[in-house]
Amino acid sequence: MQIFVKVARWKMNPLALRIISSFTYFVFVVPCHFLFRGFLARNSLSKLDYILEGIKKGPIAHRGGIPENTLTAFRKSKTAGATAVEVDLQMTRDGHPVLFHDDAIDRLCNGSGQLKDMTLEHIKTLDVDGHAKIPTLHEAISAIKELEMYMLLEVKCYNNQTVNIVTDLFKSDPELYERIVVISFFPHILYQIRRIDPDIIVGLVIRQTVFTVDPNNPQKITNKWKLMLLRAVDRIVAGLLLGFVRKVLGLSLILPHKVDILEERVDVKYFHKEGVRLVTWTVNLDEEKEYFSNVLQLPFMTDHVLSQELQQ
């Protein structure tokens, strides 16, 4: 009994909790939809391959580059040789889509507080890294079109408003179907987007240590029972996401963390045979870039578009 009491008191990182919420929705709600609406068709592999061929000509700038999720970063990344940017989509209090990674603005901006509690007018007064501005999604799309880049758009807000904004964006500009891939950790978001518009290419982001490793808390888990339980949860959830959920969603793209590939928790050859493409993150060391690019021939996201030595 004491073990269960301790389990109930354990704190999980926010991403793990959100994934549990999304996964629960997917398991219990989505099957009911299929009874009345039928199954989703497979995402177009030919369209995905067309996008990936363009992306493979260079690295993908993780969070767009530096300063992260800004138009300044896009331009720097393009100059350095990036072919695509990966960006993070969030919503302001008054319903405007903007690019920002963290829930709070404290780490990057000259201010503090939760981004979701701020209006666009307020956000536009903030400086990122001292000089750049937080762009709206529409400003970011105009920039990548001008720079002739591709975009991996990670949806971090899991609500219907965000889904509608994303799908309406594609409907208003058909060019985006061959320029933007929508990605997320949350399968129910991808389901909702594909249910509205099955022509949008989407991808599921995976990290198979999401329950045992918290990037925001480097302190390791010392309780062996907790560690064993969370490792089991990681394996079970990852197995379901890579198998059942992937097939139900009709996915042609998975984005596993680099460690999952390096430690062979994700079998590159198996997914290639399944007709599933892989894009990995976040590859920063020069030897890792060489391995993923030349040996595995996989597109990758990086914080260092230039070589590691040139960055120093």
C-alpha cells in the first residue's frame, strides 16, 4: 500500500502529463469517431518524399536557430546553409498564433509570465535575446516563403482553436501543402488535423525517455522502484505510439529523438520497409551529423547549423 501512496505523490514533468492526457483522449475517444466516420487514409508518401528531398539538401534549424523562433534566426540559418526551420506554435490570450517554445517568457525575453496569459499587443513589446521580436505564425510563413525554406511546425497547444487556425491556413494557401509539415508530441492533435484535412502532412514526435528524463530537471531519479515503473511506462507508451497509434493515424512520418536511434530503440530499417520516414533531433556534434547524414541518410534538426568547431 505504501508503494501506491508514493506513486500517487510522484511528480511528472509537464510534457509527460500532456502526453498522458493526449494518449487517453486518443485511446478512448478516437475509436468512437471511427465507428461513425471510418478510418483515416495514409498520409501521402510521395508528397512527404518531395518535401524531404528538399530538406535533405541541408540541416534543419532546431527552433529556427538563434535567437530561437525568430525571423532573425531564420535568415541566419538560411545563410549558414539550413534548408528548413523547426518552430514552436503557441497561442496568445486573444487568440493569435505566435512562435515561442517555453510556456513562460522569462528565459528569453525582457519580461516574465506565461505567454498564454498575454495579448499579442503585449508580446510585440518584448525583446527576444535583446533585439529580436516574437513573430506571428503568418509573419513566419511569409519569411520562409521569401527565403525558400521548409518548415516543421510543432503544435504545442492542444485545443480546437489551434487546430482550426492551422487547417484554415493550409486552405487559404495551397502552396503550404508542399512547404510545411505539422508535427506534435500529442497524437490527438494530429488526429484532429488529419480528420479536418487529410492532405496536410503530419508527423509524431517521439522521445522514449519522456517519463524517466525531464529536460527541465537534470536531477536523476534515485528511487529504484519509481525508475523501474517509469521505464516500463516509457516502453509501453512508446510501443503503442510507434505501432497502434501510428497506423490508426495513417502516419508516414515519425520524429524520434536521436538517442532512441543511436541506442536502437527505433529500428531505422524496419520503418523504411514499413514506408515510414524518420527525421531525428537534436543532432549537434559533428560526428553525429556525419553519421545521421551519410550513414543513415536521415534528415536531422540541429542547434548548430554550421559545424560545431565553427560555432565556437
